[in-house]
Amino acid sequence: MSIKAKVGLRIKELRNKIGISQEALGNIAEIDRTYVTDVENGRRNISIENLEKLVNALQIPLKDFFDSPNFDK
């Protein structure tokens, strides 16, 4: 699995965990919903700045974002 796919799956997992839509996440992070969709589906090479915006919108520390079995390999 590519790193883009792993990051996208993690964002989707965390977004679903707190029960918000892609549009709501995009609004909170000040990122377009279509960008969020593309990232979650592994079609977008996310910048570190946008990753930080999304992680902040998900209200978790950046280090906790990468604390997932997806990133073990």
C-alpha cells in the first residue's frame, strides 16, 4: 500500500471516529471538500501543511496520527 493510501485511510478512520463528514472536516481545516476526498482515496499527494491542518481539525496530536498499524510497514 502506498503512503498516500495509508495517510488517506488514517484520515478517513479518524474522521469517521468523530462522526463528521468530509465537507465538515474540510470546513474546519479550511480545505476544499474535494481535496479531502482525493486525500482519503489516496489520489492526492498531501502537503505537510495540509496534513497539519487536517490533523488539527481532527483534534489529535500529529504524533498520534502516525500511531497506527497502517504505518508499521
